[in-house]
Amino acid sequence: MSDDAIQVSGVVKRYGATTAVDNVSFNVAQGEFVSLLGPSGCGKTTTLRMIAGFVEPTAGALRVNDRDVTHLPPEKRELGFVFQNYALWPHMTVAENVGFGLKLRRKSRTFIREKIAESLSVTGLSGYEDRLPRQLSGGQQQRVALARALALEPQVLLMDEPLSNLDRALRVTMRRELKELQARMKMTTLYVTHDQEEALSLSNRVVIMNKGRVEQVAAPYELYENPATSFVADFVGITNFLEGSAVGVDGGSMGVRLRSGQVLRAVAKTAVTPGAEVRALIRPERVTLTTKPVDGENVLSGQVILSEYFGAVLRYSVRLDGGEILRAEVHNFDNFVETGAKVWICVLPEHLRIIPQEGQG
Amino acid sequence: MIRFDFGTAALRLITLLMMTFLVFPIAVTLVVAVNPREFILPPNGFTLDWFRAAWSSKTFLRGMGVSLVLGIAAAFLANVLALPAAMALVRNNFPGKAALNIILMSPLLIPTTIFSLALYIYFVRIGYGSGLLPLLVGHTIHIMPYALRILTASLHNLDPSYEEAARIVGAGRIRTLFSITLPVIRTGLVSSFALCFILSWNDFPISVFLAPPGWTPLPVELFSYIKFQYDAVAAALAGSLILLSALAIVIIDRLAGLRRVLRS
């Protein structure tokens, strides 16, 4: 027995010689909002479509509420699905679209009418019952699509980039509404997106996918603060990578020896063998930058090659003495540093992550 | 000052000539059909006598009935057969797909007369000869490629997520077909059915070879009439059919949009 609403275990999808989804496993707890995040072609949509039953997995098992659904047709899975292009049936009115699933379940006419009204009021579309989909705007169509899924009170709601066809302002509004709605209804939701802002702001946990594989499953905070791989670090937010080799520094903590020979200290989070090729990861907003020489631990010196003024924030690209380029973002407390200036950059050990280089173990 | 554009003028002239070329025989038929003098032009009056004669001829009315029933049955059968074929071709990739497509479209490549003769010989060999079943089979095979073309185009334009959305809310394959797929592609279905019917209605060679005695479709009936009779009843009948066709085109245009039908 398991409390998880969705269990994806070792799922593989191959199309001929190409592997779209490669041994993907993750769980979604009851009432949890989980996003599948990754660049296009990473297998996130295929994974979602396998859970829905639109695509047959080559290998692996899918369980929904502890029922094996791997080989069930979609109509037997009792799931809600919201499509990227809404997929409202063009020959049916809004009410007919929302009520179709209920009609199939042979519910009474009054029940169906009440349920349609309820679902449309939840999504803010009361009064639109008799419209045809083509008479609605994109945002309204997406609300109908959501109402259609909610009307059946599915055990799990699957959403495939539901906001990506909307313009930016509407997307932000809909995102907030979606979050409120999900929190209110405590509906288990699996959400596919390529938009990291959406994934981070909506989800309890995020599954980051790349090239058909899961890179990391973690809460948004963890993803940003403790990315497991350089792909995650690079995909979520902006990151500086400094290459070097791992060294053990006074017992518990780790260090990285940069190409220049300088050693930076970091708080050890993951075990790395000393001597291994690693990357030191530094978020641009986690550094301090001064024009006065600073001595001490974890100080890098370099020259500003590009400085950008954005009002509230100042962004710099600094060529370090070792040759690497480091991006820094500081709040506008100090004086603006002009291009060409010599600067010193401090990174606290707890703001420096060390991750193994990809492809080398 | 208006500049004389030779290209535009030439294009207009050619278009005009083409239209005349296409419309002239139809116009002549209609003029002959209302002309009191048999087949003598120019006309010297106006009469509906030929129309009256045509529409009171038992032979013609029966031929029309046969053509109507045959056309509806063949169009129905052709679409019922073409729809699953179109679905298989549009939605799947399988070895031999291109070959299957060519085989299904092959009735278009064979001259109808030769195809009809071959079919006649085939039915004689298996002990049928001409008959209602061979006639229906012949018409169905002849028009099926057209249904396949139109339905393939319709299904290409059908977003698969419509069907997926139906499946996920609990509709099985059959329910999805009848509640979602067919209604969504109804324009294509209507166009396909109408075109198939018209093709069957106009067919001459297949019917000549395969129609059994007593079940002669209208075109064959008309042909045997003009072989022996020199009055304008045939022209009046042809005129009626032209007007009916024009009416059908207007109706299809209103229902589905002619441009869409012709494009697919």
C-alpha cells in the first residue's frame, strides 16, 4: 500500500531507435502539486501522456491511487486532463463540453445541470453555458477546459502546458487563480511546463527532466539552492560555473581548486572524491563585489568587462584573473562600477555548491 | 490615363474563352430544351412541353429512381469503407503504408470502361453476370478513392486532442467516434457523400456493363433514348439535371462552403 496518488516506476518510451523517456520514476503524494519541468523534447509531455493513457509505455509501471493503470485505456483511468490547445469540442456548447463526461456516467439531468453550473462558477465562467468554444477568448476556453476536467471530480488532474498559449499578463493572472483553486480543492495535480517561473511558483515539488531522464526531484527552494546537476543549476535561474578539481579542506568541508590554482571553500552537501573534476556553482546574486582590495578566504579578483545599470539591480560581467567570466548581480546600495574597473568578489562557503562534472561520474 | 496592360487583357480574354467553352454546351442544352422546334436553332419560342414529357416518362422516372437509390447506397458504402482506411492512413505509420495508399487510390488510374469490362468478366466468371450487387460493387469501388481523399484531408485537419479529451472523460473508442470524431468532421463527410453521389449519378460505363434488366440507371436510359429518338425530351431531362446540380451546389455551398469542399 502507498499513500501516493501517482507512482511512476521505471517508465521507458522508445520510438524506434530514439528513447523519448528513459527510466523515469517519481511519485506524487495525495493533494500535492508537482510539475514536470524541462526544455522542449525532454520527455515531460510524453511522460504525462503515458500517465493519461494516450501513449503506451515501452516498459515500466504506472499506478494511480494504488491501482495499476499501465495497460488501462484512458477512459478507465478516472483522470482529469487539461490540454495545451484546450481541445474543446467545437460542435458542443460550453455546457455540453463540461457535461459530456457526466452524461456518459448516466447521471441525472438535474445533477448534470447543477454540476455544470458549479464547475463553471469555480472557474469564473457562469453565464457562458450556451456559448460555442469559438465565441470565447483563449483564456475563457482554458477555463472551460479546466471546468470540464473538474466537473468529474477526478482523483488526479493532469495539465499539459495549460497556460502557454495565453499572453503574458493573462498567464500570470491564471497562474495565481490556478494556485488558489488547487490549494482550495486540494486536488492532486501533475503539471507539465517549460516555464520555470510557473513550475517554481505553483509546485510543492518539481521534477526536472532532460533528454528523457529525471535530473532532480525536489521542492522549488531545494532546486534553486541545491541543484543536483549542472543541468538543473543552469536551467533553474542563472548560474556561474567555475571548473576545477575537488580537494578536501580541513576535515569536514570541501574545496575546489580552480584552474588558477586558487582554492575556494564550500560547505559539503554531496560527497565528492578529492581529485575529481568538479564545477563550483555560484549564483550571481549571492556574491559581494567591491572596488577595494579584500584579503581572506573565497575572494576572487578580476576586471569588469560589462556593467549594466537596471535601477534596482546592477549586473556585472567580470573576467577573473584565472580567465573565467563571472556574472554578478548586486542591489543598488553602492556606487555603480564602470566597465574596466578592478574588482574583488567574495563568496561565502555556504553559497558555493560543488557538483560533479557531467559525463565523468 | 489608363495604361493598357497586355498581360491582364490576355488573361481576361483567355478566362472568357474558357468560360464560354465550358458553359456553351450547357447553354445550348437549356435553349434546345425550351425551344418548340426540335433541335433547330435559333429558337422560335418558349415551351415547357419537353420538360413535361420528360418528367411524365415512366422510363425516365424509374431510371432516376434507380440512380437515386444506387447513388445513395454506393455513396454510403464508399464512405463507410473509406473512413476506417483514412483513419489508418492518417494516424499510423506502418510498413507498406505508401503501397496501401496507391492500391486504395488505383481505381482512379484505370480507365472506367476497362475497369467496368474487367469487373463484368469477373462477375460472369464467379457466376453472377450483371446484377444489382455487381452494379453496387462497381459504383462503390469507382467512387471510393474520392471519399478516401476527402476524408483523409478532413482527418488530417482533425486535432487528435479532441478524441483524447473524450477518452479521458470516459468515452470509449466507439462513443468517441460517434460523439466527437464524426460530428467534428461532418463538413468533410457531407462533401464526400455529395461528391460520391454525383459521381455515381453521372456514371455511364459501369452501369452499361453491370446494370441488370429492369434496373437501368438514368444515364444509360438517356443514352438509349437519344440513340433512337430525335426530339428534345432528352435535352429537357438533361436541362433538369443541370438545374438540380446547380441547386445542389448552392446547397453544399451554404452548408459547408464550396471552397472548403473543393480544397479538400
